[in-house]
Amino acid sequence: MLLASVLGIHKAWAWVVIIGNAIAGLWVLSAAHWPALRSRAMWWFTAVVEFAVFVQVGLGVWMYSHEKRNVPQFHMFYGFVGIITVGILYSYRQQLRHRVYLLYGLGGLFLMGLGIRAVLVGKVTS
């Protein structure tokens, strides 16, 4: 029962990651053009949806290691690329501080795309 609910959470959380990063990416890109949209809430929201990527991958790793599900390799690949992407965005924020809105805006949209791709290739088989 618990394992089925973890799969359900993993599937639902994928949409949190996808939609959340789409909203964050568009918000931050819009803030690059319209300074009135810049706020502390924008950065908190961005941080939360980027952390959601780690939660999603953690759920997937837990299911893979405890239930031994057969998962397409590219599904896992996109998850780990998402984690690496968040790390790269964070590590370049100081060097690209003059373009930080473009960095995080495009990064959010890239994470959205990785999430969509992971869903499309992620048919879980038992």
C-alpha cells in the first residue's frame, strides 16, 4: 500500500515540478524586463520549485531501490540532469549576477522541459 502511494506521489509531484518551474521561469524572465515584478517572493518561489526537483528524484530513487521497478534509463537520466542543472544555476549566480534573471528564467524553463521529457519516457513497468 505504501509503495503504491509513493508512486502516486511521484506522479503527482512531477506536475508540481513541471508547472512550478514553468511559472518560476516565466516570472523571472518577466522580471528581467519589468522591474516591478522583482520581489523576494519570486526568489523564494524559485528556490522552492527547484528544491522540488530534489524531492522528485528522491522519491524515484526510493521506489527504484526499495521496489526494484524497471524504469527506462532516460527517465532516471532526466531526473539527475535536473539536479545537476539546479547545481549549475546556483553555482553561476555570482558570475552572472548581471544576467541573473536570464540565468534563472531560462533555467526554470529548462527544468520544466526536463520534467516533461521525463514524464514522456517514464512509463514504469513492474
